[in-house]
Amino acid sequence: MTQQLYRGLDVKPVVVVGSVGTDSVGDALPANFDSLASAFTRNGTGSIATEARTDGIHTWTQTYTRDGSDNVTAISKWVKS
């Protein structure tokens, strides 16, 4: 790997290999997780309520919790089904 000069700083490129995270039970998400198709559900105000990703076999769903002003207050871990 070569070093690169960036705005006068000597830096090495960062290469991330491996897991993109874990699901709600600690299992690793698939290596291609970020490229899986996503589907969304929306609440009554039109804001995103859930995001689901599937690899054709399993589906992982993440839920967005909102306050009375519709601001996101929490995002769940990915739940595999």
C-alpha cells in the first residue's frame, strides 16, 4: 500500500476488510450488506418508520423510534427474520 500526501499530511489509505456490523443477536451481517436492496415503511407523517434489507433468503429490519415531534430518538439494531 502506498502512502499519499493530503494537504501536507503524510497519510496511509485506510482499507476496511470484514464485517459491516452485527445484528440484534450479535451475528455478523453479510459482507455485501450495504449493497442489498432496501425497502422502507413510513409512519402517518410520511417519515421513515422501518428499513428492511434482504438477500433473497433472510430479511433484516431496522426500526426508527420517534418522539411526538417526529424526531428520531432511537434506531434499533438489525433484526434478522
